[in-house]
Amino acid sequence: MEQLNRKDQTLIQLYERKIKEKEQARMLASEKAKQAYAMDMSYESAVGTVFDFIGNPLSIWDNGDLEDKRLVIKLVFSKRLPYNQKQGFGTDGIELPFTVMRDLSTNKRKMVVCTVTP
């Protein structure tokens, strides 16, 4: 009987520890949810963030963590980065917004002529 009580006590302690861990995880998730809800999710804020990123992705690359860097690569390049052993990584496949920004900053403006024939 005493042996059964020791097993019961061990199980009770194990369950209590697991309950504390789950409660701490729940409190942490609740706090993260509150922080996410408190963030400014307005249209103006979102558009501002997008234009800040398009205007200077290098800033996010330099100041971000690994997840931010992966996001920059996915958003800037439309396909896998080409790699050449002699030249290193290439920049083929840059997405349109960044191509436009590059062309505007280097004054590579091109005029499109459209003719309409009746």
C-alpha cells in the first residue's frame, strides 16, 4: 500500500509540474496576443511599412535577424539566386518594385511609345 502511495505522489508531482508549464505557456501566449492586438494595423501604417521596405530593403537586411533576412530574399527575388563560383551570387530575377526603384535611382528611365492604329 505504501508503494502505491509513492507512485501516486510521484504522478501527482509530475502532473502538477506539467500543469504549471502549460499555465506558463498559456500566459505567455496570452501576452503575445495582447501585444499583437495593440499593434497599429491601420491601412496607412501598413502602406508606410511596405514603402519603407521597398525604399530600403538593405536596412532590414542589416538590422534584422535570420527570419527577416529570409523574408527580404523572398520578397526581393522572384526566383532562386544564381550562383557562379567565380563571380558569386547574381541578382537575376529581381521583383518589379525593386527594379523600378533601381532604375529611378540610377536615372535609367525609358520611354514607352504606344501607337494606336485605327
